[in-house]
Amino acid sequence: MNDSQTSRKLHPPVVPIPQDPFLPQGRLQRLVSMFPPSQFGRYIAVGVFNTLFGYICFAFALTLLNRALPLRWISLTVVLASILSTPVNITIAYFGYKLFVFRTQGDYLMEWLKCFAVYGTGMIPGLVALSALTRLLQTGIHHHTAAAHTVLAAVESHLGGWALLTVQHLVTGKAMAGYIAGAVVIGISTIYSFVGHKHVTFRKRPI
């Protein structure tokens, strides 16, 4: 047996391992690879907090604006409430993602600005969707006014003060559409923002 045959016996040729047939192929596979389980799990955990915090800020701003502006302007009021609450929400989200999800070092100012850029690219479509969805929900709520009054009658005897005024404001008026639309739009933006933060805000520089 010559040297080449001995070498092939000791070191058999490397062959590619067949791909798992259960893994998605092509573009779908690349899409799935964008969401590493551990990282995306941390993102969801931080995102839940950010979503709740962001929605509370949005709802608080919307409540103040609804008291100051006529309800007939609600489709514009929701946009203004979103704009007013956005800087605080983005800043809180940035620190959560940096410290607990992507765990990058330094570059605070640059990453913070990139974070605003990522959210900014989705802000205009989000605001358009927010206004349009609010109008759509207003129409649906108008057709269920009788049921809303029944709900109010059942709970108002157990409430008082600010809580009662808030429930009356939500159930009897069209303002509720704004709160529902805000929750839907914030939820949809979560997936978009993860991809943007992973590939733009917290993208690791090649060593």
C-alpha cells in the first residue's frame, strides 16, 4: 500500500453533511436565522416591558390630550400622543436592548442615535396606520354603543371618582378606538424593530 492510499485510509475525504430536511429552505431559512432563540427570547422579555411602558406613556398622553381637545379630532390626537411619548419610549427601549439583549460595549451616543433612526424609519407608516385604524375602530364601536352602555351600567356602581370618569370616557365615547389602535400598532412594530436593532443599532463591527 503506497503513501497516498494510506493517507486516504487514515484521513477519509470530508463530505458535506446533508441538511436537515425539516429546516426551512432559502429565504425562509435566512429569515429564521435572524432570530437566535436565546437572543430573541431576551428581546421578547425586554420588549414586553418596553411595550407596556410605551403603551402606558402613550395612553397617559392620549388621556391628557383628550381632556384638552375635542373628541372629533381623535384620529389626529392619537398621532400627537404617539409623537409626544416616542422620545421617552425609545430611550428606555435603547437601554434595555443594549444592556440585556445585544450586550454591546460603549458607543452609547452613536447607538442611541441609530436607535432613533431605526424607529424613525417605521414611524411614518406607523402613524398613518395608527390614524387609519383609529378611524376604522371608531366606526365599529359606533355600531356597538348599546352594548357599551350595558357594560358601563354594570360596573359604574362599583367605581367612583377618577376611575369612574375614566371608564365613562372610554366606554361611552369614541376615545376607546385610539387606545386599541395604539396597542395594535405597538405590537406589530416589535418584530420590525428587532431586525433593525440587530442589523443597524447594535451591529457588531468586524474585528
